[in-house]
Amino acid sequence: LSYRPGGNPDPYTAVGDLAWSPPAGGAARYRVYDGGALVAETAAPTLAVRLAGGTRHGYAVTAVDAAGMESVPSAPVQVVASFLPPP
């Protein structure tokens, strides 16, 4: 699991992309957690995120197979959304 920052569309928001490698056996979908709380479910091994400036996040992802069995979470990636004060 990795995070690629995408910039700050305004002084109070940061955007970026989470990405991970699919498991060898494939997955029907993925669940993305932030600090243990489910924040998204997606079929693609990427997720665009929009974050409030000045916040911290600990993202982890699990793979879910067609039968609904969920893998153990990935190692978390820590993200700090920057805050750009107005001039």
C-alpha cells in the first residue's frame, strides 16, 4: 500500500491516491480502512482520497474474494495532509 500526494486544490484540502498490488489469486473488491474504520470499498486497486488539511490518517487495505472472505489488513501507510495557510 502506498500514497502518492496530488497537491492542494485549495489551502484547506489535500488530494492524493492510494494504490496497492492485487493479490496473486485476485480479489472481487477491496476495503480501505482509516484507523480501523471502513472508509471505502472499491473494485480497483487504487483509490483517490480528498483530505482536510492538517489531518493525519493511517490507511490499510484488505482484499475480499467472491465468497466474501476478507484478508488480513495490509501494513498501514501514514498520511499527513498538509495545510497551506492563506497569504
